[in-house]
Amino acid sequence: MFTDSPLISLKAPTRSATWRMAVVCCLAAGLLSACGGGSASSGGVAVDPPPTDPTTPSTGNPSTSTTLVPGVYSATWDSKELTFVITRDTAISTTGKMYVLRFNSASDMLAQDPDIYAGTLNGIGANIANISSFTYFPNISGTLRTGSAALSLPSAGLLKTVASFAAIPADGARTYEWYANPSESLKMDTPALPSALVGRWNGRWSYGMGYVENFSLNFTADPSTIDPYNMSATSSMYFQQDCQITSGKTTPAAGGVNLFNVSFSTPNATQCFIKNQALTGVAYISSSPVAGKTQRLQWLATTADGRGVSFRADR
């Protein structure tokens, strides 16, 4: 068993909360009426949701909060880039999900094909949270491992994760200790904007046992009565021979945070390692570090048992 603790800067970035209110007015049949709320048009152009909901409590800022709040955190560990994403099940729940992407390099140009960790947590809004079932889906081998993890905030804006996995013959037992700060490239105290996501994204699709270098994923406004800000996620491309996305959906996460909930299914194919499975996960858009690009999409989804795929694209 071994324990690793990366050395990282504890300086938390400064953020200011900004909210944008949009009001859409419609003139029809000679009568002027207010078209409140906002929705997505059938033409595929997403209209951003209202910035606030009077029934939704304000979201804490990960940079200054001493309790666990939804957010994106980052660290460098063992010369590798780590990205932590905390989501909340509903706007007021204390339960949620945690995802960790451990890339194979700390260099942005070389960071590809991450290991995927995922688990259900309990303790949002508290200083300590537990993950009873924490899965580890390593890149290349695709051998799923299960363990447990605990989260805490030693100080404002600092996320500590301790994860433990039982021994296996080829690898032995492992315990990881990670410290991470809120991502400097993402403002969490603003709502996710569908208009920032719609359109085509081309990037690297990783699925544990391989990758597609120039994978194309397209998001289109697909509103419904239940979810007026829903977007469909589609791709005509295959991975692992006959894996393909079906019934892809994306919608702003609950609570007015800068995260999207994602889901998709796969058909009952022959070779696909997640055939006939439903996957759920998270996505977010941040500023891109790539020259000539302004947006970066990080997207990931996992099956119920922890196997998953990830997608990173810049445009």
C-alpha cells in the first residue's frame, strides 16, 4: 500500500458572481404578450434559461467555501493532470456525484485518455463527505476496480480526497491522497448556458481500451415541456468497432451551477464493451488554453458499474 500527496498551490482564484437576465417579448395576432422563462427554438439555437429560480438557494463559490459545493477542481499529481467534478442531485439535496479524470500527463498538449473514477457521495453542504462505492476504470487495461473515498475541506477552496482500493494480484492495494483547488478556467457561480454548448465539437474520444482522435459530437436544442432547455447529443461516428451513441441528452445541471448533466445509450452491439447500456455523467465548458480556440468542452459519462468514456474538445 502506498500513499501519494501532490504539492500544489493553495491559492484560490478570485471570482465575482455575475447573473444575466434575459426577457423575450413576442408579438402575435396583433397582441403584445410576454413570453417568459426562455426555451430552445426548434431551429436548434438554444435560448439560455433564466439566471435564477426563487426556489433555488444560491450556490456556494468553491473558491471561498469551507463546505462541499458543486464545482470543478484541478491538481497535478505524479506529473499527471487531475480534474475533479462535484455535482448535486437536486438544487437542495445533500447527495450527488463525484467524477475524477486522471490524465496521462500534466502537459495540456499531452494530457489524453484519462483514467475515470466515479462515485455517489453524501455530504454536500458539509465539511466532510463520504463515497461508499468509488469505482476506478483505468485507461488501456479497462479492468474495473471498486473502493471507497472520503472528501474534506481543510481550508476554504481546498478539496482533499482520500481514496482506497482493495488489493488485486497484479497491482496490490492502493491508497491515494489528492489535494485540489477550484479550476481557474471555470466560473462555477454562474449558470450553465445552453447557447455556449450547441453546435459541433471535434476532439478526442477515449473509452478505456482505445480512442478516436477526431471524434465529432453535435449538440442541438431539443426542448420539451418537462425540460425546456434540453439538448440532444448525436454522433454518426463509431468507437470500438460497433459502439455508437443513441438517445444522447444534455441539460443544465440543477442549482444554477456551470455544469451540464449528460446521458446516452448504446445499442446491443457485438464488440462494444458497454453494449446495451445507459450512461450518465457531466460536462462543462471552460476557456481553452489552445491557441486560436476560445472554448473547451470536457464531457464524460459512466455506466452504473463505473465503466466510462470521456471527450475533450476545443473550438
